[in-house]
Amino acid sequence: MLSLGLILIACIYFPGIIVKVKAIFSGRKGPGILQPWLDIFRLLKKGSVYSTSSSFIFQIGAPIYFSTVVIAALFVPFEENAALFSFTGDFVLFAYLLGLGRFLIILSALDVSSGFEGMGANREAFYSMLIEPAFFILLGALAMFTGYTSFHDIFANLHYDNYFSIIIAVLAGYILANITLVETSRLPVDDPLTHLELTMVHEVMVLDHSGFDLAIIKTANNIKFVLFSTLSANCFIPQSMDLSVRIGIFLVLQVVFATGIGWLESFRARNKMAMNAQYILSVSAIAVILIFVVIIIKNRI
Amino acid sequence: MFIILFKSALLISFGIFIVPKQWKYTLALLLNILLVISTGNWAVDVLMNGTRTIALDISTWSGPVQLEIDQLSAYFILIIDMICFCGILYAGGYLRPYLPKKRSVFISLHLFSYVWLHGAMLLVTSLRDGIAFLLAWELMSLFSFVLVIFEAQKESTLKTGINYLLQMHLGFALIMIGFLIAANQTSELSFAGVAKYFERLDNAPLFLLFFAGFGIKAGFIPLHSWLPRAHPAAPSHVSGVMSGVMIKMGIYGIFRMVSLIQNDLMIIGIVVLAIGVISGLMGVIMAIMQHDLKKLLAYHSIENIGIIGMGIGVGILGRAVGDDALMILGLAGALLHNVNHALFKSLLFFTAGNVYYATHSVNMDNLGGLVKGMRYSSGAFLIGALAISGIPPFNGFISEFLIYSGVLHHLPQASFWMSLVAVTTTLGLVLIGGLCIYCFTKAFGMTFLGTRRQTQHPIVSEVPPIMLLPAGLLISAILAIGFGASFFGNLMLTILGQLTSVSSAKFSADLLQSLSMVSNINILLVIVIVVVYAVKAWHQRGVEVKSGPTWGCGYTAGDYRHQYTPTSYADSLRQLVNPLIDYKRHYKSFGEKEIFPPPKSFETENKDLIEEKTVLSWVHLMVRYLPKAGIAQSGMINHYLIYPLLFLAILGLLTILNVI
């Protein structure tokens, strides 16, 4: 349960920091750290407009998307502190649960019969299909490295006992960071702030959502962000330290991640759409390299 | 008692030809229920108390034939009974518009073949004698052929049917040769003979022969080319049964052979796994390219057969390296995926049939927006689509999870090569899963969501309740597996325990705990969804809820033509996998001097490249060169008299040279 608490705490400031950092880099003062959440609260006060061509799929889409992310949050451990659910192969269910949410949000986008939203839905389905292998190969490599097969056991036993194994931490962190960016639709794959619908991915999918639906979708995105950054943090924090120190490091690391994303989004341009498939596949390729690193370290060759 | 029921059901089936037209369906339904009662009773008994044999009072020259039902047979019998029963229920509604149009004898022939297909599949799973098995296998192919050509007045349907019949006989020949090779060495034409052969001699050649023979029925790539033709041509209840259970008879045969093989495990495992991965990936990629809903589903059968093949391959490799967990979990995943695929695929075919019933089209380019008129059908299709994509809380996830856990179990101790196998399997499963989501968001979105992609908007209405009843039965089975995962996991371990005599005690506790956790999380997921939805409903009572046109990003004249189409949805993937498919565009571009351009058309075509390269290229070669043999057919009797003389001369020459 500790991990859930930490995730919730990080959720509070994580999205705000990204916005703030981007504002500072572009020479503005920027809103307060809590502004993204205040926006969500403001949405909750508003009513909803439903497209006349939408059906019950649109009504259930956003609630299911939100629910799957909430359940997925119950899977993510904080090092040796187990999450609520922990069993052999739990990360398979974790990934497939997110798949359920994605499926429904794509259908909601197709439900309103808009060409723009169809475009977003199509890209979301395509990119998430391409990034999925990276996550599984990464977890497979870590399972081989530690000899365990659940989130909790893997992260509880992730010791870097020799210097070579630091490579694993670096690669795993890099892969997870990229997965985070793709899964949460950030730069360089998708630009949440773009003002041209033709080049959006995630934002254009939820164009027709409003009020409560939009609020829970935004909340779910924020939670999803922190879920993946918590997974990356698990790869980095040394376990020999005191628990309170590690919690401190975790919270600081989240700030660092958020700043990093803000920095990245300020200085990097979005990929060309046609480049995205290559970019995402290269992440999976790096994951395959990670498998070979583990095989070499474990002397299996 | 039950054997009399079984036999009388098959005998009374001839009565379908005699009774008046309006009673034919009722009689067929009754006979199906008789078959379900008799065999279902045996199957449940076997699953609880162990193998039993039932005398049939028929004998071939190798002795009396008896039904021998072990747990594997019992499991397949239950799947067959379930799907065939749902199929005949569905036919009650689906055939109704055909009754006045079709002649009485065609209706009788169709229903008669349906009953006999059901009976033949039951016999295939329970006969061990070689002759009897092959006979039942042949009956199954013949009656399914009759079922496929129900709409034989269309030339394309008849052509497809003949294609199907030929391919099935190729498979039949391969299986027969397999049995004969074994009988030649052991003088026993039966599964027992094959078992003895496998104990004594090299396994790989004979197993791969059987694998090819059964693989044609199952639809492994590159033996799949009948599948995407026959399923769309057949009426929907037949496609549901064929895709749901009949292709599983191939898997049944492979499972039997897997339980018998003794050596060459490594090579067999690698081949089966490789074919499984290729079938899975190519099946789903080709599925995405289709715009015919039933053809899309047919390609998905290939994909799912690929997943089953991956499970079997992983299982054999597990046995080869002596890891019981990998072996049992891989096979268990494959076995459970059989029933899962039977359930959701027949559900999907039935609902695709509903679409055809309501709109007279399964071309997704003309569909869209059906959800408004057909709430229940679209709900059923959605559940099938989620289940086939392996998404929790439905059943498809459970079988894929079993294969994943087998691989994960093995990973910590894997050697270099086995870790490559593990990576390949995981990559295959993950990519198939992702592509499935891509494909079924397309299939569901283009068929049921948005607005109709046609100028006229004929109002669609829901199909009669009898066509929704089987969907309800299938959905409840799908949910039962999703929410009672540990029960079904345990069942698989029991069946495989009997089949392979390997104890699963070491890892079964861990596995069952995981599965019950999965089920519990599924329940929790449903609760959370209900709660969130309730909160939403409560929240919306307090705020203003309006409806308006879709936000067109500033453009206000958007209409149905601006929606995504099946082709455009598939296009981003098509660009990535272009070398794997034969993609063509047919259109005429605008000319320079066309000031007032006439109406233009644009058409895309995706041909199956694997079929082109592996099957059709040979056929084209034969079509080109075989007519040259016609030179011998001169039409003169004196030439024809020379041929036997020549034959005898060559025979004599060969004898002198000691060749024969």
C-alpha cells in the first residue's frame, strides 16, 4: 500500500511541474503547480455535450478507461514493499488491463464518426501495438536477471552486484522512460500542445469528451504517467538505504522525471508522423539488446 | 442406453428428408439435442471418473470398432456439443428467410449434413481405430463441404466449395499415408500403431507428415488458403461451427500425436513453434487488411490457430529440455485456447451473421452506425472482440496468460537457445495481442460505430431473439472462464496429467493462485467500472447534459463521407508491412485536360502473398505445363492400344534391370 500512497502523492505535483518547467523555459512565469488538477476540478463542475452520432459505447468508454488505470495502479510496487496485488506474471495482467482501457477509448473516438478522431484512434492503436513488445521484453529480461516473475519480486531482488549490471539499470531506465513517453502520448511521438488536429494523437481522440468524461480521462492520464515513472524509479533507487531516505529519493526522482519531460518538450520537436513507427520500434530493439546483456552477464552463452 | 440414443439420432436424421418443410428444422434441432445429451453425458462422466470405452457393434477388418473416450476426447466432445447446439439454435433464425426461397430438398440436405457433421466430429474425437477414424474424418469433410455450398447458385460459392473439398482431401491423404507408414512398421492401423512406431523409429518425419495433414484442417500457414475463402462463403451458423470447432479437429489430431511422440522433440518443437508464430502474425496482419467482415474473422481463425500452435510448440520444447512446468503450461494454454477460440469465434461469426441478416452486407465499407439499431448484437460483438484480443476480464486472456506463465517460469533457468525461444514466443504473443486490438477496434468501429457509410440510410433493426439466444449462451461461457479461471486451469492440468502422465504438483499451486488472483481482479475491475459509471450517472444529474453535432474542428459541413474507412484505418500498418502483402490500388488519375472530371472510383486489393508464393505459383505452373500432356490424347484407337504395350515394355525393362 506504500506504493499506492507514493503514487498518489507524486500524482499531485507531477503534471504541474511539467507545465511549470515548460513555461519557465519559454520565458513565462507559468501557472501554479496544482493548476492541472484545478483544471480537472473545473471540468467536474461543467456539464457534458454528447455527439448525436454517439452511442452507449461513448458513455462507457471513459469510465472503463479510468477504471483500468486505477486497477493498474494497484499492481505497481515500491521496491520490496509489495503492491496490493502481486502474483506470478502480474505484469502481463497489468499490460493487458491498460489494453482494455485503450480499446474502449479508441472505440469512443470512432463512435462520434469524425474523421479527425478516427485518425487519432488509428494512431493510438498503431503506436501502442508497437510499444507493447518493448515493455514485455524489458520485464522478461529483468525476470531473467533476477530469477523472479512478478513486479514485486523483480524489483525487490534487483541488486546490481557488479559494475556490469549497472548497464542493465541504465538500459531499463531508458526503455521505461521511452515507454512512458509513448504510452502517455508525449513528445517526441505526440505533442499534447499542438494546435493542429491533423498531427495530434491522444488529444484528438478525446476531442468530443467533455465535463466528467474529460475530467476522468485527464486524471487517468496523470496516474498513468506516474505509474510508469514509478516503475523506472524502481530500477534506480539503491535498496541498501533506509526506507525514509528512499521515499525521499523517490519523490525527488519524480520531480527530476517531470523536469526532464518538461525540458524535453521545450527543446525537442515532434517526430514526423511517418518517423514514429521507426522510433518506437527502436525502443523494442534496445530492449532486445538488454536481453543479450542479461544473457552475457548471467553466463548463459 | 446412451449409445442407442447416439445411434438412433444418426439414423433418424434420414427422416429430415421425409418430414414436411416446416418441421425439418425442429427435427434437426431435436436430433442435435439427442447427440448433445448422449455424448455430453459420456464426456462429463469421463472427466469425473476417467476413461471409458463404449462398444459400437460395428467392425472393420481390423476388428470391432469401439468408442474410446479419454479426458482429451471428453474435453473436445464438450466443445463440439456446445458450439453445435448454439449453431443449430442460431440456424433457426438465420435460415428463416431462406425457407420460402429454397427448394425443400436443399433445406433437408443442409440440415441433414449439419446433424452428420456434428456426429462425425464426435466420432473423430472418440475413435482410435485407423480405418474408422479416417472414415469419420472423411465424413466430416464431406458434410462440411455440403454445408459450405448452401448458396450453390452463386458460382463463387461453388468454386470455393470445390477448392475446400480438394484441400481437405489433400489433408486426408497425408493423414492416411501417415497411418499406413506406421502400420507398415507395426502392422497395426490405429493410434496404438502410431504410438509403437514413435517408440521405435525417428519421430520427426512421421510427426511432421501428420502435422501437415492435420494442419490443413486447422489452417496453419502456409496450409491455410481454404480458410479465408470457405468461411465467408458459408452461411454464418456454418462458419461459426467450422471455425469454432471443425478446425479444432486438426488441433485434436495434433494433440494426440504430441502425446505419443518420444524423440526428436527439439526439432519438432521448433518447427511447430515457428509455424505457430508465423501463422499468428500473418493471420492477424492479413485480417487487418480485409474489408469483408467475415473474411477478417476467417483470418483471425488462422491467427488463433497460430497461438494454439505456439502453445503446443512451447510445450514440446519444454518436454525436450525437461522442464515440466513449461511443457504443461504451454500445452494447457493451447488446450484452453481451443475452447476459448471456439466460444468467441462462433460468437463473432454469429453476430457477423446478424449484421448480414439485418443489412444484407458484410462489407465494412458499406456499414457503420449499426449500434443504434442493433444494441444487443453490437454488445455481443464487442464482448467477442475483447475476448479474442485477449483482454481481461474475458476468457482469451486466461489461455494467453497460461502460455506466458509457462515461458516466464522457464526464463530464470533458460539456456541461451531457450531464452531466444522465450523471447520469440513472448514477442509473438505480444505483437499478436497488439495487432488484435488494432484489428478489432477497426472491425467493431467500422461496422457498428459512427454513421452508415452509404448514401441511403436504410434503418436497421435488431434480429429476432432466437438469433441472440446462442450469443447469450456463448457470452455466459466466456464470462465463466474469465471469472472462474482457476477452475478451468485446474481442469487443463488434470486432462494433461492424464495425457502426458507428468505430475504438475510442483507448480500447480502457484499457477492456480495466480489464476484465482486474475479472476478476483476481474471481479474487482467490474465493480470499479460499475462504481465509476454510477458516480458519472449521479454527477450528470446535477449538471446540464446536452447533445449536439460532433465537433468538426471548425468545419461544419462534415458528413458520413468524412469518417475513417476500413482501408484508411489499416493504412498505417500497411505501410509498415508492405513487403509481406501484395497490395494494389486500382484507380484512374485525373487527366490534364479534364476540366469537368467524370465520376471516379478507387479500389484497393490485398492479396495473400504467402498463398501466392506457396500454393498458387505451383498451380499456375501446372496449369501451364500439364496441357502439354494432352498430346498423348490423340483420339486414335491405335495410339491408345500402343500405350499398354509401352507400359508393359517399360515394366519388363525395369524388371530386367532389377529396379523393381
